[in-house]
Amino acid sequence: MTVMASAQQITERIRELQATLPPNVTLVAVTKLLPVEVIRTAYAAGVRHFGESRVQEAIVKQTELQDYPDITWHLIGHLQTNKARKAVEHFQWIHSVDSLRLAERLNQVAAELGKRPHCCLQAKMLPDPPKMGFDLDDLNAALPVLNQLTHLDICGLMAIPPQNASPEEVQQVFTEAQCLADRISQSNFSHLKILHLSMGMSGDYPLALAAGATMIRLGTTLFGPRPDL
Ligand SMILES: *Cc1c(COP(=O)(O)O)cnc(C)c1O
């Protein structure tokens, strides 16, 4: 049995957190596996950015939430290339651009749809075999091609520390993500200005904020444990 937070608890947690966040930091409330009522509650407390891991689940929720046109939807979970079109149709932000192949496919469908989604490159700052994301060597090698994908607004990095990372390693991941973002932005790739750092989840967001995160993705801290599937 998992115990979800009450609407009142959610509201209080959001208000407290928003009061402490620097003005340049966006709170992305992660509502994967949670019912739309939770989104309505968070919205009423002032949240406008919502993160979902699965395209199909998000589409169902968006259909139920058509009376909330000013929500910005963020895709934060791994995206299969065969769902790229739906992702571009339904999300303004895609944080989980984790391969060149996916980026190229997104660019193609964005061109076809006349859209230009905001994208974060998901980078593995430490080796992390089970996780999706660019290894640093692969990312460096991909930059010249990514720079050509002008139907994407590649403007962020998403960095997630490995599962069992020590606090020092978590710190290292966030600090190095900041350095990498600066290095890419200062390179000659005119379309790659990495202004956003999507880093920080419930367990590590204070460290991420200290390291310069501009988007934190919080689920459990706001809503309590997610129901198991
Ligand atoms: C689920 C998820 C989150 C939120 O995790 P919490 O620990 O519940 O805050 C953030 N980012 C990604 C990529 C996720 O999959």
C-alpha cells in the first residue's frame, strides 16, 4: 500500500518549495503514474510545468485537461523513435534526447509538423550502463550533427546521477554537467546554446540547485510515493 499525499499536503509542499526557489528555476512537477486530480491540485497551487515519462499516458491526461491550456508539458522518460511524432505533437519540452538517432528523427518530424520543440540532451556524466543517455565521447562526436538539427531548439542538458552514487559523485555529476553546458555553449556550434540544466529529483535537488540547475523534476517530494504498477 502506498499512501498518496492529500490535496492539502500537496498544496502546502508546492507553496513552500516555490517560495524558496530562485526565480530562474522552473519546477517541473512529475506526475507519471498519478491521476489527473493530482495535476489539478498542483495547478491550483501555481504549477504550470508537468513532467510525464510516457507519451501515451500523457496524451490521455492532456485529453482530460483540455480546460488547462497554459500547461507546459515535459517529456522526461526514454522515447522510442517510433513515438517521436506523437512526442513532438504533445510535448513542448523533451528532456530525454538520449541518442543521435532519436534527435535526427525528432528533427524530421518537427520539420513536418512545423514545430520546434525545446530539447535537452540527456548526458551520462559518469558511466552508468543501465541508463539511457549519451556517453560523453559520443556526445562530443555528435555535436556537429546536432548543430545541424535546426528544427529542434537544443537548449538544455539533462543529467541524472547513477542509482547508487555517493553524495560526492552526485555533486560531481551536477558540477560537470554545468561545465559541459558552458563548454558546448562557448563552442562554435551556433545552434547549441545550452541555457538550461535539467537536474535534480526528489532525492538530490538541493545539490542540483546549488550546482546551477534551472529545471528540477520533482515527483515524490510533492506527491508522496507513486503507486506501483
Ligand atoms: C520519475 C522521475 C523523476 C521524479 O522522481 P522523484 O524521485 O519522484 O522526484 C524525475 N526525473 C525523471 C527522469 C524521472 O523518471
